[in-house]
Amino acid sequence: MEAPSWISNCNIFHFRRPVSSAAVMLGMGFTFATAFDLASVAQSTEREPRFEDFFSGQLEGLNDTTSKLDAFVASVAKHRASKPYAAPVKIKNDKNAKTYDDYRKMVFNRERGRWRGEPNGFEVHALPMGWLFDHGISVASVDAQGMRPLQFTAEDFLLNGKEPTTQNSGQPKTNQTPPEEVPISGFRINGHLNNLDKSDEIIVFQGASYFRALARGQTYGLSGRGLAIATGSSKGEEFPEFQSFWIEKPAADAKSFVIHALLDSPSTTGAYRFDVTPGVETVVNVSAKLFPRKEMKEFGLAPLTSMNVLSPLTPGRIKDFRPRVHDSQALAIWNSNGERIWRPLANPRALQISSFMGGSPKGFGLIQRVRKFDSYQDLEARYEKRPSVWIEPKSDLFKDGAVVLVEIPAEQEWHDNIVAYWQPKQPLEPGKSYDFSYSMHWASDTPPGEDDQGLRVWATRLGAAHNGKDDALRFVIDYQGPAEGGDVEKLPEGVARASKGAVEDVAVQRNPETGGVRASFVFNPQGAESSELRLDLKGERQFSNETWLYRWTRSD
């Protein structure tokens, strides 16, 4: 059964370290006191910086809400980094849902969305506690007049489509008491994404540092994360947490909105800002500042988490009526030298980690390129509508390092088993701060290049070669034609290579069904347990074709 809209059916595997209830007071329970100037705030080591330190009066260089919040959240993150990490405390409530089926019965009442009725159409909806989510977060709305905590009660939620029973149920208004505030596990922001008559989900934050966004016509799929630490490590992964959020209340005519977040973990703290512009392509501009508590060697910036359980590369591995079960089809990379790489994702039988060096990339992302229902045959999950996410680096921390791909064995589609991120070459040192920024493009495919005419990989298939050699395999790669759908004028030459084993029978032919070409080759492992495969299509055209890469393992 498909998970409800605020939960990814493929995020369960990683929801192990939700946010700390200790952070609730940061946004919800300020004691307003005499304002401090920025210098005194920076010098203070006895107490954590407060909201009013930055919003009472005008501070030099901080003349708008965004810059003030940037400075405030960074100041809190820096202060916390100087203190020992406080482990999260679970919020226990016997009334909270214990199972997924019970949790999905509790939904936010759309009629009670915060900001509902504003001209810009944006609304804030809360997500309840329960099931996997037993740590609360704080959320506040901020504008030029100050901060207003967004508080919620049981009356804001519906149970099985009806208002739940509370202490005021059945009581006349004259006898009712103020409803009791309840903690929340996350939130989403809705708006007029698909049409003006309905408030659609745009972005959701829930669990650790996970978040997901949608572009027009899409359904939830892969997730972004604030930071990845020790992913795939034998020591165990660390899951940083967004503990508190401050949302800038959009102006009446706003087409975008801004979210600030405080991140904390044993290794680091962080101040984050998300500038979100929804549309046919939803763009999330991320800027962050990290304050490490300890040296960090195994970490990833701009991490993406997804699922790929079944594809034409895993024939017979999993018995399913559907030909494909995946949120993402491939890792795509656009190197600084202009080369475009397409690396199909795998569901391996053992953990595998791949690094793609190449200087400062122009971008990378997890892509869902096949967009036809017939390719998936799932009426509920609708995998053909899942987003692709393209990361566009904007800062120096992306100049020297590698794109890392982690592929984890998985037998069920509700387990995330794909992670991709940027790993800087140099470790982060404690006592210093590190700024980085990037843009996330939630769209349908990779962005166009300088030439929008190169061939792009459409599908990869694998099967026995039937050439008399028992373990020989035939790989078939279909390429789309030029962007405008025209036929390829002249067939390129296929050049295939393998790090181990042998490649033979390389062939390229026209594919009249796609207007592109089909390339194929036979791979003979010759006893190898694994091999890195590469296929280039070279021709006289000046436009660059995607380079196909794949790691074959004997368990495939």
C-alpha cells in the first residue's frame, strides 16, 4: 500500500534519528529580554543567542528578515557547537499511533492551515507524532513584526476523516477550555502548484534532516537531506537532525518562500536556509554554514536518498508483476570538462560504494527518465510521476572532491537503498565554520546542456548472450534522439571497455521507435567477480552524447 503523502514509502529505512524535543524551547518558549548588539551576542558564551538579540532594533548590516534570521540561526549553531552534543529525548504518549496503518489515519485538517486565506495561497500544515516519529520540532512564522510560534492542538487533526475527541468535545462554547498544545514531528507547505482551485503540497520536512519537494504534476519520490555522515560506514551512519525551523511569512504577491533550519548532531551543528520557488520545475536554493564539533572525514554535501529495487538490470532477482520499481533510474553527472555521465542504479546483493572523480562538477543528480506508465504498471505508486533532482553546485566546497554513490541491498520498495552526495577532498576541522550552497532542481530530467542535441540514455537492459559461453552477457542500451525528437542523421561509433573481462560484438543501429539509436555489446567476465563497464558513442557531430557507465558484479 502506498504511504500517505507526507511520508515516503522509501524513507522508512533511514528514519532512525528524528529530531530532539529539547529544541522545542528554542522556537516556542523565548523569554524576551533587553536587546543585545551583535558584538555582545558574539562574545556571549554563557547563554544561547536569542531571537530578540537580532530583531530588536536595527543591527548594522542586518536590515531585513532574511539576513537577520541567517545571522540568528548561525549564531545559535555556533554556540551549540561549542557545547557537548545533547542526545534527543523521546516524547512518550500512549495515544500516539504505534503502527503505520494507525498513523496514516491521522491527517492534518486542511481547513486549519496556518496562513490559510492569504493572497499568495501558501499554507503551513503540521504532521503528527507517532509511529516512527517520536521527537518534536519547533516551527515559527517570522515577518518584519517579529516571530510567532506556530502551535498546534489535537483539534488541528482529523482521525479517520473526523475531528478527534478532545476535552472540549460535546461541551458548549461557554464551558470550553483553551485546547492543549501538542508536539509535531514535521510540517509541509502547500500552495497553488497545479491549479488555483486547490492547495497542493510543495515541500515537506519530517524525520532527521530529510525533506522532499514536488514540481507540477509530480508525486513524492526521492528525498533530499541536510547532510550525510558516515553513510555506508562499518561504524554505522550518523543522522543529523533539523531541530527547529523559522519560516518567513511570504508577502501577499510572493511566488516563493524561505525556510531557515537549525541542524544538530554529534559531529556538527549547522544553519540552513531553503529558498523555495515552486512551478513546472521547483527550485530549492540551499545555503548552509556548518560548525563541526569534531574532525569530519566521512561526510556528504547535497545528499539525495532514493530507492531502486527492480529494473531491467535485475532480471529474476525479485518476483513482481511490475517491470520496474524505482524512484530513481540512474545517477547523472555533468563533469567540468563537459562530459555527461549516465550510471544506471543497481540493487546489489552486497553494499557497494562508487566514487566519481573529475574536479568541480557542473552538476549531478538522481534521475527518473522513463515517464511511461507501461514501464512501471503501478496504479498506486505511479513511479512514472516521481521527481528527478539535479544538484547545481554554487560554492568552493564543491571544487575538489568526488560524487559518491552508495547502493544498498533491498528486497522491499519501502527501504531506501540509494544515496548520492558530494564528498569534499579535505576533511572539516572542529572550531572552524564552513559555508556552502547549491541549487536543487526538482524536475523530470537532467537540465539541457550548451548543445541540447546529444544522445541521452533511455534504458539499459541485460540478459544472456546466447553465444555458447555460459556466463557471457549482452548489454543493450537505448538512446533517445535529439531533444526535439528528430532522427539521428548518422550513426555514431560504439566504443565499449571493461576494467576486467572482455568486450566483443559492439553494435550500433537505428531505433525507429525512439528516433535514437540502440547500442549493444557482449561482456565475457572471464572469471572476474566484478568489472567497471563503459560505453561511448563517438561520431562526427559536434554535440556530446552521454557516456554510459555501469558496475557489473557476478551477483547481478
